[in-house]
Amino acid sequence: MAQMLAARLHVSSRTLRLEEVPRPQPGPGEVLVKVEAAGVCLSDVHLIDGTLTPMLLRGDTVTLGHEVAGTIDEVGEGVTAWAPGQRVVLHAGEVRDGVTCTRGVDYDGGWAEYALSTATALTPLPDAIPFDQGAIIPDAVSTPWGAITETGGVRPAEAVGVWGVGGLGVHAVRLLRAVGACPVVAVDPNPVARERALAAGADLALDSADPGLREAVGAVTGGAGLAAAFDFAGVPAVREQALSVLAPKGRLVLVGLTDKPLSVTDGTRFSYLQQRILGHYGSDMPVALPQLLRLIQGGRLDFSGSVSGVLPLAEAAEAVARLEKKEGDPIRLILRP
């Protein structure tokens, strides 16, 4: 049986190992994809450090990687929509046995030379879009896109805030600018992240520790506050701060993951202002991916600057360490088999 290299997480010991494993064979309704690029996400770091744990994984080991682009290598029985050689982006999840599972978490992902996918969990990647950029769309871009357009329902000229301008937050700033939000306020304690937010299109970038933050938000919104605020940091203090500058009937969208309790200090004020807190996870990929790829292909969006570095698959552990330590303040690192 043919072998391939894969970066495998042993969940019980939280160890990441580069291993030779059997190359998968596509079954009925499946395709085998030769991986050309795979993104390294903070979620991968959290899976390794134990902050996150797979809930639906069968067994103790999994190949990481939920941001994947490549070419069709082989198709299984009954697959007619795809042919070898086609460029594709793999969805970050798919329905298995009636349950939505996440690639690289609940089943094997793309930190490998090849990856399996059901034929319905793929989107064509236009020739004009490099694999490196295509790979990050399924999460780093589509997750904030879904939070903005679906969960948050942001409309043109609405004042919005983004807390946490990392791998997802910086894309949220760019996407909010694209849908016509105004003004866009970015909040992050890291000065490099604030500069990055301004370069991505934020109208104002503030330090979360700034004692004048509420006054600054009030000034830029004409005293109205933010119609929508997005927490990409997953930090309780961030959520309290965002609520404090939210407009009447404003909504706080929680994108960053945390196991810490969610609390509202002033429940009376929250209810009186008829504000809302909305949870968000992932995106409707069969809708979001084609939308985003059209916008990129049409020149409306450009994520070429989001690829902070490309490393060989053999250096997966090094990529994880760089992201964990924020070495060079990367937006996204890419693994290439």
C-alpha cells in the first residue's frame, strides 16, 4: 500500500508527530486531493496545547489541518462532478452520519501529502488564485465573512468594532470595509496588530488598555456607539468592553472561542437598550466560499498579504511554535507538502 507523510496529533499525550501513514483511497462519493497548501490556525495550536479537544473524533489520533487547497488526484465510485487535475478548496467541515464535523479535528485534515473529502465538500479554485491564498479561505476568511454577513447582519454605513486583529480579525476589518461598514474601529493591545488593522482599512485603531477608549468610540460614532461589535479574541474582558460601547439594539457577535463563563455586568442596562449577544462558528461554506472566491477573482478583495510565511510539511511543529509565540506577528503560515 502506498504511504504518505502526515502531521498527526496524538490527543491523549498532546504530541504532534510527522509520521508515514497509508495513503487513503477514495470510496464511493469521495475524492482524493493532492494537498498543495494547508493553513496553520490558532485552533491547531489550541488542539495541541489542550485548550481545545476533538468531540467527535473516533480514536486517539488525527491529521491536523482544516484550511486546505490542492488538486484532485483520484475520484471514487459514482463521482462525476470532479476529475483528476482540477484545482479545489476543501471545506473546513462536512456532514458525517448526520452530524457536522470539522476537518482536521473530528476527522483527518490536510497537514499531509493527500487528503480525502466527500465530493460535496469541495469548491473549485480559479486558476488566478494561488493555492496559498486559496487554502486560508475556508476559515481565516470565511469565518469572519459569515460572522459579518449572516450572524451579525452588518449593513452599509453601520458603525462596527473588531476586538482582536489576529488571523481572523484582520480579515474581518478588510471584509467590513468591503461591505460598506463605516466607521470600522479595531481594538488590540498589540501595536503591530493595530498598524495592520489600519492598513487593512480600519478607520480607527485603539489599544484595549486605553482609558479613553469609550470616549474615542463615542467621538468617531457621533455619540451613537457601535451597531455591531465582533469579539475575535475570546476573552471575557473584551466582551465586557465591547458591550460598554454598544449602541441601543446593538449586537455583540462572539467568534473567538473560550471555555470561560459569559457574563453581563449590568443586565438592566443590557435589557433596557435591547442589545443582543450572538454566538458564531464557521460559515455556510457552499455559499461563502464561491462568494469570496468571486470577490477575489474580481479584484474586490486581495489576501496576498495574509500569507506570512510558507514552510515544508516536515516543519509543521516549527510553524505551530512560531504561531504560538507570535514570532513575527504572522497572520497565516502555510504548510506545503
